[in-house]
Amino acid sequence: MKKPLIVFLLLILSLIFIFSCSTSAKFVRVTSELADIQILPDKTSIIIGEAFKNDIFEFIGEDNEWIKINIFSGEYRYIHQSFVQVLEYGISAPFSDDLCPLLMQRLVDAEDKSLAEANDKYPITNGENVEKNIEYERILLDRYKLKIFHEFDLQPIIYKIAVTRCIEGSQSKAGQKPTYIPRETKSSQEKLEKPIAVEEKSLIEKNNIVQIIKNNAKERWGNNIRMFNYEVGQQTTAYNWYILDDSYPNILKGAKNKWGNNYVMVNYEYEEQVSAYEWLQKNKNINPGAFKIASNKWGSNFVMVKYEYEEMCK
């Protein structure tokens, strides 16, 4: 009896996340061995790729003999109704957190490749080819991501929620792993009562900030992985600069108060204010009266002090 139980528990653990849908939702299941996915409800339109038997997509609606579906790019695509079955009941599809690192990298590569190929085929110059560029990029996104999901043996229907799960990681309760809490001993209690070391505090603070940065990027860019990663990279680099630069602490504090956890803007504000401050220190004695008036008006906003001062000196 123990062996089947162990196997069952291992199976449950391996399927860390189960995607399920309410019975009110509708889905499309492919019933033929292969089915073309096209950009328009027309057999002569561009083919995105081939859906495999039992692939499941989000059902959007019907257009004569065609079924409208939603896949990866957000653009609606079409499959002929003779190749599919519309489902009106809940479904479940397994997804393991272990796939996240490789899956996310492959999806990012697909987005970069789609963008590069769209720019090559329809270069945007002087405002031309914008619509063709965007349309072609989205076609390629759907094509490449469909191939990736087939390679990983994943259902296309779980794309959005799988990406969200991978981005949020342990923050999502649906996929949290159990936390091991060691038995408290006298020595461990003594450690808890001691102040946390400065280095450990810094590490904790940095981890918290990185999570905030990720949350903000996720809220801004949703499932646009390329832009999410770009935003996180830019903000993290700016944060690393923020914790190291102490040349003008008051100016830095002012920039932080203004922009909060947007460290890219904190960096920009700081550099603008420092540049203005250093210029004022070199030139304030040219017209001390004007400098005093501008300083009294704008205080520590050195950019505006400089602007006001220059205007009065004209």
C-alpha cells in the first residue's frame, strides 16, 4: 500500500501548478492530426503555423465556418471549424515550475528573433512600414511560440498564466514550495535576539527592492517578456548605482523622495540636479543678488534655480 501512495505523492509534487478554468469559459480543442492556424477567416490567408491534435486554445467567437481563437501575441487567429471542437466545460493542464528558466529564455529569444526579422523585412524609416512591421512581428511571435510550446509539450491555453507564474515565482501562492522551519534551539534563539548584521540587512533590502522592481515591471508590461526583462535590467542597474553613489547625499535623497522606486528616474533626476548644482557653484558670484532670489524661490531644485538665475542674468 505504501508504494502506490508514494508514487501518487511524487506525481502531485511534480505537477507543481495545475491550470484550471471555470465551466463558464469556452475553449477550442483540435480534433484533426494537424490544423492550420491563419490570420484571417480565409484559406488563402497567411498561415501562422500548425496546431496539433488535442491542442487547446481560448475560444473567442465564430466567423461563418471559422473559429476565432486567442494565442500568444494578443491578435485573434482562425481555425476552420472542421478541425476543432468547442468545449464548454473546465479543463486542466499540468505545468511544472522546473520548466521556467529554460522556457522563459526560449520565449525571450523568440521575441528578440521576431523583432529582428520584422525590422529586417519592414524597416521603419521616416514613419513608414510601422503597421507592416508590427503585424509581421506578431505573426512571427505566434509562429515561434507555438513551436516552443509544442517542443515543451505544453498546452497553448496556459501561455499567459505560465509566464505570470514564472515571473512571479514564489510570490504566487499557487506554486509556493513548503518552507522548512528548523526546530528552535537555545543557540538559534540567541541568534534571533541579536541584531542583524549590516551586510545581511543590505542583502534583505536589495532582495526586497528587486522584487518591487519586478512587480512594477510586471504591472507595466504584463506578459511582454522582452520589455519586462529590459525594465528589470534597467531598474536593477540604476538601483546598484543608487546604493553606491554618495557624492551628494542630500540631492540623492531629494531625487529618491520624488521618484520613489523608479531608480532609472532617480538616477536621471540626480544627474540633472548635480550638473545644475555644480554649474551654480562656479557661476553664482557673477550675480549674487539674482542667485539669492532664484535660490529663495526654488530651494534645492537646482535645475530650476539655474534656469531662473540664467533668465535674470540675460
